[in-house]
Amino acid sequence: MTPQKLNTFTLLKLPSAWLCGVRVKEIDNSQCLVKVKHGWINQNPFKSMFWAVQGMAAEMTTGVLVMKQIKESGRSVSMLVLNMNANFSKKAVGKVNFVCKDGHLVGSAIQQAIATGKGQTIWMKSVGVDEKGDVVSTFNFEWTLKVKG
């Protein structure tokens, strides 16, 4: 999985995120960085980035980490967001980078799901930071993972 392949996946499977400018910049097993730039296409009436666009970028940082480790496990594992909460601390304008550093949680949850045959849940956090280094929003996603078949 490379940023380029993930951005092509976004274009083909998540066109609204792609049109809003959500782009994967970095990915490894421990973290994922997604960038989005405030613009006319993704703004709200208050001239800042619409909360749902921030949510798409934040969810992508967590979901991509899950997808990557499912692929590496070689098993068929379903993934679904069960819960989400968010906090908005500043207007999101300019370039905003979302990062999730919870990749370490994914591998153990997948292994537990494989070993027990039972679904597992994990909470993963994504933080959005603007160009000045200020946190604009924080999202938490609860992912469910279950081995298929």
C-alpha cells in the first residue's frame, strides 16, 4: 500500500473525499498522515472547512491503517466503524494534516480476532493540525474487526 495507490482507490471508491481534496501522504504500520486543504469545494458557510470533510480525512487515517494490516494478515477480515466522536477546537482553514498513530493497536486486534474467532473492537484517534501547528479537531473512531467465514 502506497499513498499513490490509496489516492487512486479514493478517486475510484470514495469520490466525494477525493473531490474535497483528501489525500494520503504517508503510511506505515504505526501511523498514517492525510492532508486536506481548505477551499471553496469543502467549505461551510462560515468560510472554514466543513466538519464532514475533516471527518473523512480523519477516518481515512484510521481506516487505511486497518486496511493495510488486514491485507498483511492474509486473512479475510471485515471492518466497520461502530462509533465516532469528535471535538472541534479551532476553525479549520489552510492546509490541515490529520494523523493517526494507533497502528500498533490494529495488529493485535486482528490476531485476537483470528485466534478467538470473535469480533474485536478498537478505538483509534486522529488529530487534525493546521499550518500553524494548532489542533483544529480530534476524532475518535471505534472499529470492529471480525474474521469472515
